Amino acid sequence: MKTRAAVAFEAKKPLEIVEVDLEGPRAGEVLVEVKATGICHTDYYTLSGADSEGLFPSILGHEGAGVVMEVGPGVTTLKPGDHVIPLYTPECRECDYCLSRKTNLCQKIRLTQGRGVMPDGTSRFSHKGKPLYHYMGTSTFSNHIVVPEIALAKIRSDAPFDKVCYIGCGVTTGIGAVIWTAKVEAGATVVVFGLGGIGLNVIQGARMVGASQIVGVDINPGKVPLATKFGMTHFVNPKDVQGDIVAHLVELTGGGADYSFDCTGNVKVMRQALECAHKGWGQSIIIGVAAAGEEIMTRPFQLVTGRVWKGTAFGGARGRTDVPKIVDWYMDGRVNIDDLITHKLPLERINEGFELMHEGKSIRSVVEF
Ligand code: NAD
Ligand code: DAO
Ligand code: ZN
Ligand code: ZN
């Protein structure tokens, strides 16, 4: 079939809206009509060329929601008409990783997904007879996509696509980092570095679990009103701190944070996040994705004295199991997504979404097909 997509023909160049060819689903695969997609910082990171694993030409996008149109042979858990969220972290429920119950990093299709192709090693997308790479197994900047069954979470049919698409990455990553990776408990002190599309969801996760102090740290004070609405109790702009930011945060939290989160992708900030964690028990969770080749650093004594450094992908969520729960939390009014969708754009204006993000003017831009 033909479909419309925003294609990344080259790094550092604007996306081009073109008609592409899409082959139908093969065994274990599903054809989905994407109704809406968010634009995440990670799409920008890949388009910028900073992602050493970025492949071009490709169709980016990994934060979508849509409807199943057709299923390939052997698909048993989905049928045409089902509403779904594509998962860049699939959940096969049978690989060693899934069965371990210790991680959400299902490895069933990891190799081919990383190579920009479907599990059989080929692409379903092409343009003028030349294959286009898939991206993160999702490619939600295309109006239609083919995705493995294990990379689709079935969700309730009354959830609005233009909001719940954000659960495909940002919402789940932020809230999940709090509840599944860090397991923050009621009464805890939390410091969140970076109050963008991820950090604000960390803040709302911390409020959901009853954290007593939620400190937001950002160099852009324009983030304060929304962060406060989402549960931030204290704001620190590193540019306004005289002296050492870590010492300032340790003092503000009465000895250090029980939990800190990096939502910037800056390795210097990651170090600050680790070192402002409480001696003896503080945990610091890296969410931000640093540029290729970057390394984190601290004095080992920081760990010897009990601080714990962790990372999280997709908030530790097992997508097919956990994503439908977050959709329910949104529909029940327990999770606020509406205030984070700051811009809506048609596909033709998708590049404006990247500009808004780059200029710090948006939290989430959502493209509706
Ligand atoms: P964003 O651009 O919306 O937000 C980043 C925020 O960090 C901005 O508000 C910015 O002002 C702030 N910031 C920048 N430098 C800072 C500094 N030195 N100190 C304090 N604040 C600073 O980005 P986002 O969409 O929220 O994504 C955040 C990071 O999370 C990115 O690196 C993204 O790639 C990553 N990410 C990771 C996962 C995962 O599963 N681990 C999932 C999605 C996104
Ligand atoms: O190696 O098994 C694996 C999974 C790697 C992919 C995890 C991606 C999470 C971080 C990227 C940001 C997502 C938008
Ligand atoms: Zn993302
Ligand atoms: Zn698996």
C-alpha cells in the first residue's frame, strides 16, 4: 500500500513529507494506522546525527497510538479494530530477559530492531524502489506502519489517540522510572534534573507515590509554572546558585536526596545527580541519553559510601502489561497528560515540532494524521 510519512533522508536535514510504499504484515506482524504521534527528544537526537546507531534514510518516531488494520499469519492477541500503542521496548514474555522478571529489556527482536529492519531482516518501507529503515521498531512518523505483535500494547478504545500517544514514551518513562525502577516510597525526598517532557513525568510520578519533597532543577526558569502544577515543591536554577550546586541540593534536602533523576542527557548533570543523593542509601537514576562517546564520572568513594547509580529504559515498564494500566490511570484522571501536550501539528508541519523542542518552547508537540 501507499502511505504518507515524514522521512529522514539524511542526518541534520529537515524531514520530508512524501508518499512511501509499505508492504503488508508477514507472519507475527501487524499493520497499524497511526492516528497520532508525539515528537520526543530522542527523535531529535537521532536526526541531529549524535546517535552513533542512527540509520538513514529512515522513518523516525516512537511515541504513537493507532488502530490495527490487518494482522499477519500467526497473530493471536490482536485483531483489526483494536487500539494499540507501539512499543520500542517489546514484551515477548518468553525470552530469558522477559522470564527473568528482573528487566523490561526484552531481547527477542533486539538485533533486527537495532538494524532498522523487521525480525526477518527486511524493511516493509520503501521509497522510489529503495528500502527505508524502520526506527526503534516503531516509525510512528508514518501514517501506517508494520510492527511485530510483541511490540504492540492493546489499549482501551475510548482513550484519545492525541493524548495517549505520549504514553508510548515520555509518560511511561518518567512515571515508570519512579515507580518501577527507583520504587520511590511515600515520604521520600526527590531531586529531578531537567524539567522537560520526561522530567515533568518524573515529578508527577513522585507526587503520585507521595514523595514529601520534590526539587526540580533546570536552567530554564520558564519550566517552573508547569512543574509546580505537577507537584514540584522547590525549584533550583543552577545559574542562580552561588557555589557548588551539589552542596546546595544536599542542604536543601536535609542531607541528600533519597532519589535523584537525570532527565537532561548531560553527563556533568548525571554526576551532580549522583552526588546529591543521600550518603548511605540515596539512589540516582539516569534517564537522559548522552551523546555518542560521552562517559560518566564520579569518585568511587561516592558509591563506597552507599549511593547507588542506576539507569532506566522506558521506565522499566513491561509494555504490553504496563502501558494499558497507564492508559487507565490517564482515563481515571490520575495522570495528567493534557497539560503537557503544548502543541498540535499536522504531519506537513512536523519540522516545526523539532524547532519548538530545540527552542525550549514546547513540552510535547503531537502530530495528528
Ligand atoms: P527536553 O529537551 O524536553 O528536556 C530537557 C530539560 O533539561 C530542559 O528543560 C532543559 O532546559 C533542561 N536542562 C538542559 N541542561 C540542563 C542542565 N545543565 N541542568 C539542568 N537542566 C538542564 O527533553 P526530554 O524529552 O524531557 O528528554 C530528556 C532526556 O531523556 C533526553 O536525553 C532523552 O533522549 C531521554 N529519554 C530517555 C528515555 C529512556 O527510556 N531512558 C526515554 C525518553 C527520553
Ligand atoms: O539494548 O535491549 C536493549 C534495548 C535498548 C533500547 C532502549 C532504549 C531506551 C533509551 C532510548 C530512549 C528512548 C526514547
Ligand atoms: Zn522518547
Ligand atoms: Zn522477551
